[in-house]
Amino acid sequence: MLSCVLAIVCGFLVLVLDRISKLFILNNFDLGEGFIAIKGVLNIVFVKNPGAAWGMFGGKTLPLIILTSVVMAVCIFVLIKIGKKNPLLFWSLVLVVSGGLGNLIDRIFYNGYVVDFLQFGFWTSYPVFNIADCAVVIGGGMLVLYFILDLIKDVRLKKTIKSENALESYNGDN
């Protein structure tokens, strides 16, 4: 239960930090303006992203709002139904929801675009992103890890059952 509370607090803090950072960028930078935050590692540059990841579906605001809303609704449904049974699943879904909400707020209130401002200094051709994007990627990675671990657990359980059945069959023949 404590893990769930911590996840919710963390998700809330991610959302607050995302909103504050985007408002700071909007109020202090012109489009395209930025600076080197950590030389060779991180640049801050204000970019308007009208699309999803890597600018895909640029200008498709309504479908992106609908898709984001549906994904978040599914995540919230899973959180309520089974999320509390597994901390890794719960944390991953909270991060996806908090990041999705951060970008959804942008898309609704900033004429369909998302405020991006984080750029890798060592990989400047990589798309500029934001804190909400980080939460979604980390949450998505954790979700993949959850499914991999769950699959491994199922395979081990099936092997155990198969071994027990083989043992019973062998003992029954004697």
C-alpha cells in the first residue's frame, strides 16, 4: 500500500514539475531559443511539437487527444482493477498517466502542440522532449519489464507443474 501511495505522490510531482518547467520555458524563451545546460550532455531549447513522438502525426490534434485519453483511461482502469496487486505495474501505469496528462494539457490549451525543451547535447538530431515524455518512456519501459517478468513467472510455473505431473505419473507407475 505504501508503494502505491509513493507512486501516486511521484506521479503528481512529475505532473507538477512538467507544468512548472513548461510554463518557465513559455514565459522566458522565444521559439527556437535555448542554451547549453550541461555541455555535451543537455541543451534547453524551446520547440513546439504539433505531433506525437518524433513529431509523428503532426497537426492531428483531435486524434492525438482522443488516443491519449483512451490510453490513459485504459491505464486508470487497469490501475483500479489489478494495479495494486503488483507495485511494478502500478508504478509504470502511474508514470504513463502522469506523463500523458502533462502532454494532454498542453495539446488542449496550447493550440494542439506540446512544449518540448530538453535536447541531448551529444545527439542533437534526436527529437527535443519534455518531462512528461520522460515519464511516459520510463513508465512504458517499466510496463515492458513487468510483462517480461510475468512471462518468466508463467514459464517457470508451467515447468514446475509439468515436473510435478511427471513425478506423479512416475510414482503412480511403481
